[in-house]
Amino acid sequence: MNRIHTCTITAALVMAAAASLTSAAIPPRPEQIKYAELVFEPPMSEDYRHEINVNGVSVPVYMAPSHEFPLVSISFSFKGGAYLEPADKVGLASMTGQMMRRGGTESVSPTDMDELFDFYAANAGTFVGSTQAGASLNSLTSNLDQTFALFMDMVRNPGFDQKKIDLYKSEAVEGMKQRNDDANSIASREWDAIMWGRDHFEARVTTETTLNNITRADLIAFHDKLFNPNNLIISVTGDFEPSEMSARLEKALSGWASGQRMPDPPAPTHELEPGVYHVEKDVPQGKVTFGHRGLKRDDPDAIPVAIMNDILGGGGFTSRIMNRVRSDEGLAYGAGSFFASKVWYPGEFGVTYASKSATVPYALRVAMEEINKMRTEPVTEEELMTAKNQAIETFPRTFESKDGMLSVFVGDEWTNRDPSYWTTYRDKVRAVSQDDVLRVARQYLDPANVAILIVGKWEDIYKGNTEIAADPSKVTTMADFFDGHAEELPLRDPLTQKPLPKN
Amino acid sequence: MRHRLLACIAIVAAAVSTARAQQVQPEIFTLDNGMKFLLYPRTEQPNIIAAGWVAKVGSANERPGITGISHFFEHMMFKGTNTIGTSDAARDAQFRSEQDRLRRELLTLQLTEQYKRYKDGEIQDPWDPAQDTEQMRAIRTQLDQSIQAERDVTVKNEFDRVYTSEGASGMNAFTNNDMTFYFINVPSNKLELWAWMESDRLYDSVFREFYAERDVVHEERRMRTESTPTGIFQEQFESMFWMSHPYNWPVIGWPSDLNSYTMEDAQNYFDTYYRPNNIVGVIVGDFDPAQAKSLINTYFGRLERGPEPPKVVTLEHKQQAEMRMNAECDCQPQVEVRYHTVPFGHADEAALTVMSELLNGRTGRLYKNLVEGKEIASSAFAQNNNMKYAGYFAFSAETKGDAAPIDLERAWYEELKKLQTELVSDRELQKVKNQSAADVYRSLQNNFFIMLQLGYYEAQGGWEYINNMPRAIQAVTADDVQRVANAYFSETNRAVATFNRKAGSTEDPDFAAMKAALPAEMAAMAPMIKQQIESQLASATLDELMQAQAETQAQMAQMPAEMKPVMEFALKKIAKRIAELKAAENN
């Protein structure tokens, strides 16, 4: 499909080239340039989807070969992640993912495994994230037989060498020690807690105790549960023939006991508590995040909300928050908003920026003004066109690389996304009107009920720009938000996550 | 197992020979005005073109007083032209010249009155607006009003909006010591848009929002340098390491300079360095070279060739003695040991790269010996960095457990010694070469990344590096590695930065106190002592603890002086544990 379109486009380009050779005038404005038409239809997942049979279970395999380089890339995707680990063993999921690669196999020592992969110049990796797990291999075609055999051994029979487990744990503790060094990492942990509640898997934090609770037997059990063919989707790109690859995979997976498909992640029960929260940290900039809950990925309003957010603060330099906070006022290097949607429960809406302590409140005021304006006045036709055109014109990029395309298909299959999402996407974007944007802004932006998190020097931040503002109308302090009420969140011990006493 | 290991060597050796043949051959197209283009069509990623241009100017071309102007200038390049970014070019120009006049008045007061007050000790920071004089405040208000008024004729971020609404993506730029690089992805039917927009800003650039943008760069500096755990110290170390070469000021500039440049400085800079004969364009992706050349002619052909920009004269002066910096920060204790080496394209670059790769990675020597083996590092790596005019090789590592930066430093010298005295094995060398060969393919799979590499190498000295370096790496011998390990890694050619965690952060203060109070020969035992005491305490009951406390106190008097710190440490730990258990009982 793609190839044919590329040929027509190339022909059109040649004609355009011939035309431009005869008249070399430069149009006065870029809008006056005439472009050849670019016809693009999104690829259909069914054209790339195959199945192999493993003990009576059919495993989906997406394949998109290309022979540009003698490399093959094989990716195994499994459903499940940190939401499946018990509360007293937080860290088990990600440790399982790491240790599969680092701990050897039942018959190959960790050192031999590392040496083999490295000597063959293959990249092999395994991971368990918060909702997805996976294993991947990128290998030269010439030694795929050897690297793939080792890869399969790693995925099916990981050794979880005890010495490597101990090493991993001691390294993890070193990582924890750095938790309070960077204001951004404090902000991101506390924000997750405010948004999802400390008990939800999105916000849970590994401590020295939960780490030490994890045993080798736990890793084995967690691996056996997740990494099974009934919980697997495979994708392959690069230098191979599909029929040969299917046969290779079927052979390599044969005899692998099928287990259960993992359940969906649980929704949070925590309710967001609006208000101002701050954490003390001696840095010259306040790091600010504020927002509230958003919407689900498959919500019918997701596309108009994305367009609205693009205009508000998601579209970089063309968005309002960036324009005012950075370009007009020079208050921050970066400022913007996001709607991070979630598949299984509503996601989050947020605004972030970092500004010198004195201008944190003023920047907050400016961002709030923009949110309020979004809810009270229609966006301009020009803003709407920019946001819509961008979404439509950059659409082909979603499928530009074969790896990227297959990862969309795999993700869609795991989350039961309707395949028509992609074929109708551009029409849905085109249909978004100024009224739609106003409606969803009113429905999904709620500036009166935001949680505001600030990490920085509170005393300097609180008094705002009283001393430096050249224009008195710009004077803003933290007393201007939530009647000046603010809750101080304690810094937490990096190893135990228990509140630290104030200095 | 051993059999399989041996068998694979022959197979991979075969793979390497195909890798060696890999060539990237862009078409070279040079305009009469001297602007050079590298054109590299590629069909694997349809519908998209990665395009960019790189000006061969960076912070190394600056001088004291205007440090950071290259980077600041990069910000200015997105502010538009007389066509893009304004609804009334003539009025806009009036506002700009008015603001420039006010800003110069302010600058004069700043550099005379405020600098004098600062030198006299009257104020702490001559640039702090809170310290403004009456007169300055009045000018600043006028300036603010003018900036507000200019907004009526400013079309905000129009440069970005034009691109965005046509489906361009990933628009950005970066500045480093040697170059300033501007790049974007455009749909494959819109190469003309890129030619229009980029040639317009090179042909007709105006420095709009000059003063508000300075505040943005100050915020960028606060974010990147001042608010990160080690940013301000990295900046100081860099500045110390380069003794004479202009690499010794930060790319983002010193804050005083950032406050000081005027539009005239910016214009001079533009006229000197942003000439077509100092710029290279790169286009990679789904396009037709014939059409591209026609567009390039039409759009970039209008730029006027300038005189050759001045050369960077100052060489890095030979270091005469070891340099050392000891920092305290909210950071994992760490160390960097850095050596002056060679610039980009030097004959020893490949051997130094191989040396760094022997040290890096999961099967590299640093991981094996420092992270695993000795277990003193949580991470460790080597870096060979060859910039346009000079280069360096750095070892850096973060501590683990109770190890100190000095332990990491010593371990590095041991590793170095091995490289200097023992030849690396054939297998170890072959492993690095195999990886280099496979990574060449991996680095050529994405239009945007190919574009960046071609432009980057061309600005450093020549795009052909993309083919030559992989070949040079395959040719490196064990003797070469040993030779460079001896040639560049002397004590007098190194600079060492150690970072310790600031007191009062997460290191156990009781332990730090004990370690400091112990005689030097016993300090190394401190971690072991700590571990023993803690493991005993963890399993003790409240009664046992109380008893231990009493006994320890009783024995205190008879203990030799050098053991006192240990006893005191133990007593503190016992007291804490007792408190914990009591608290637990009360709950």
C-alpha cells in the first residue's frame, strides 16, 4: 500500500520540480506556496497480523520486513506490570524485568550471557513497567540463530542468579539515596501521590523494606505468571522473510506452557484534594505542577479535548500558556499543559513550569487566566485551524517507521482499540468546531478545583514579585490562591519514605 | 558453554566485513555564495523529510563580555523577520530601536553606577533589579511600556505557527561550543516551505523580543545549571579544565554577559558568522534531489556571501600540574577524572574511542571491576569527547555503600595502569569492533538522526567522518590502545573533581562522625563495623538492648582512645533502636 503511494508522490514532485525550474519567483508569504498533494491512507493492522500456534494457543505476530540493513528486531510484549505486585513487595515487577536480563538462565551463567550478547553485538533487553512488560532483541541477521536461541532461553528460563539479585538490591538502594537531590524528582513523586493516592500503583514507591522483602522465589513466581504465551503479542521488523520467521517462532515457543492472560489495571479510589501543597527545597527556581483528573483515552471527547489542550498549552510555541508565560513575560524557559489520558480510568490534566522563586505566583496567575479564558471565550478560527492542521498533517508520522507502526498495532490489540480509530481520525479532527472547544474546556477544565504542587523555597515563593515588579498590576503572591492557605508536605526519607523532621 | 563461545568468533568476524562496507554518500551541492548542501534521499521512511542547517559558530567563537551570545542568538532566530512575526514591520522597527536606546541607557548606568556600588561594597549584586536606582526604575518602566506597546504589532510565535499548521514537527535547535544547528521534519511534499522559512530568516532576520528573551535564557540557566544537583559545579570544573581555550566559558554564558549584550552586538555577530559560506544545509528522506537543488538555488541563492569569519586562534595551553576541585552537593558522592587529549579527526581519535568502549558497557572493565568485583561504584563510565579544537577523555563514577570518591579514583588508576602495561586480548578488542560495526547500521535507520550526524560531523570538520570513523575503529590494534593509554594519561595532564554529599543530607551523620574520628588506618574498617553493629541491633530485643547499653557505657572508660569513636557510634545506634522499639510498643 505504502510503496504505491510513495511512487505517485515522487512523480508529482518531479512535475512540481519542472514547474519551479521555469519560474523561480519566491512567493511573498509562505501560505502562498503551492504543494503537490500528499495522499496517505493509514496502514491496516490486519495486513501485518499473523498468528502462530503454541500448544493450542494462538499467539499474534505482527511482521513488517525491510532489507535496508542486515538487522532483525524482535519484540515480545506481555500484559501486566507493577499493578500486580503486592503492597509489601513494591519493586518486584521492575526487579523481575531487570533480573531476567541480568541474572543468566537456568543453564547459562550471567557472565556468559552478557559476554555472548556483547560479542555478537546484539542488544537484548527485558522490562516490566507499570502496565506492560516486554523482551526485545536487536541482532545482526548473520548470527540471529545464536542470539535468538539465547534470547528465548532468557525469556523462558531466566536463572535469577542470587548474587546478581543482591547486587541489584544494593544498587537500587544507591538509586533511592538520590531521590531528594533533584527538585524534579521530588515533584514527580509528590504529584503522583496527590493525583492517585499513595497506595495506588501509579504512585507507590519502592522502599528499602519492600525491596528487602523480595526473594528469588518471588521473582520466579512473578515471571512465571506474566511471561506466558497466552499473555503475549510478538512483533518483528528488519531483515527476514515472514514465513521463515513464523516457523522460527513457532519452533522456539513450542512446549511453552500457556498460563493466564493478566487482568486490567485497577482504577484509583483516591479523590484529589484541591489546594496548594509545597515541599521545601533550596533551589533558585520553584517547580510547579497543578491540575486535576482528566479523561479516558477512548472517551468520545478525547479528540476535541486534545485540540483544546493544544491551543491552551500543549502545542509548544503556538499555545497560549507558552506564549504568555515564556514569550511575553520571560517567566520560564518552558511552560505548558497536558492531558495524559489513561486507557482503563480517567487520566490527568496538568500544567507545569519552573520559574525563579519571586515569579512563581505571577506565572501561576497568568496560567490560570489562560485557563479561565479558555472556558469563557471561543478560540479564534486561526488557532483552531493551526491545531487541527497540525494533527492532520503530522498524522502519517505515527506510521513512519516500521517499528513505530507495529508498536501502535500491538498497543491497540492489548487495549482493544477499535481499528477504525485510525481510519476516521482525521475526519474527527476536521469536525472539531469552535463551539466544541468551548464546550470541552468548560467540561474538562476546573481551575477552582486544582491541586497546586510547588517544590522550592517557600518563603521567597510566597511573597512573590512584590519587590521586583516594575508594573504594580503584576504584583502577585501566594496569598492570591486558595486564600493563602497552603499545606506543607514533608520531605521524605529517601530509603523509608517516612516523613523527615523539619530542619 | 565454552565451545559455543569459541564457535561464534568466526561467525561474527564474517559479519564485520559486511559492516565495513557500509557507506553513506550524500550528494554535495554548493551554491555560488558558498553555501554547501548535503542531499541524502532515502525511501525507507516514506512521506517525511528531515532538514536542517548548521552554522559553524558556537561559544568558542565568542569573547569575554559576550559569552553566551551564540546560544542567545539561537533563541532570536525563532522570533521572525520583517514578514514573519509582525503585522507592521515599520512600527515594529521603531519599537525595537526605542527599546535598544532605553536598554543602552540602562546598561550604561548598570556598568557605571551599579558596578561602582558593587565594588564599593554597597550592594551584593549589581544586576539585581531590587537594587535599581530611581533613575533606573524609571527607565525600566518606560522599557516595559514599550515592550507592551510592541505587542500590538507583534504576531506571536508566528514562525512556529506557520510550520506547525503545515504539519512540520520536531522544530528545534541547539548550540554547543562549536556549532549552532537548526532542524525540523516536514511532510515530503513541503520541502519548499522549509526553503522559504529558513532562507527568509537568514536573509531578513530581526531581533524581536530581544529583552524578554534574555529573561527566558536566565530561566534556562537557572533550570539547567543552578537547579540541578551538580550543575554549578560541572560549570566550574569545565571552566577550570580549559585553561586558555575559549571552551572555558559556559555555552549558556556568564550571567553578567547575558545581561549586557545589545542589538548591535547581535547584528555584528550575525553579519560575521551567519553568512552562507559559513553554513551547511542537510536534507535527508523522501525527496527528489533535482527538485531540491532547484529550490535551494531559488531560495538560498539570494543570500550574500560574506568575508571569511575570523579563526579561533587561542590553543589550549599545555597543562603543567594536576588540577583538583572538591565540591559538596545534594548528590550521590562521585568523581570525575579528566585528561586533555585530541581534537576531532586526529589520528589517535579511533584508538581513544576503542579504549573508552573497552571500559564501558555491561561486559566492559569498569562495570566488571568497580560495579561488580569491588562493589564500590553504583555506576562508572568512560567518555572520549573530541570537539572541534580540542578533546578530552573522562572517567566518571558514582559511589556505592560507604565507598568514597577517593576509592573510585584509586580504582580508576588501577584500571588505567592495566591498559598502560598489558595488551588487550584479541577477543576483547574484537567485541568492541563487532559492536561498533553493528551500531553503524543502528545509527543509520532514522532520517532525522542521519541528518543530525551529517551536519554535526560537517561542522566539526567533515561529514566523511560518518564513513571513515567506523573504518578507523576496525583498524585499531592492541598496540594502539596501549600507546594512547600511555601518551595522554599522565598525572600532570589530569583534572579531578570529587563530589561529596553535603552534610545534613542523607548520609548517616553518626557514621560520618565515627569515620572522621577514627585514626586513618582504621577508617577503612568503618563500614564493616557499622554493618556488624546494625545487624546485631536489628535482632536484639528491648531488654537485650538496655543491657548492652549499660555494659557499653561501663566499658567506655577502659577502652583505648582510638576505639572511643566506635563505642560512641554504637551507643548512639543503641539509643536510637531503643527509642524506636519503645515507640512501637506505645502504638
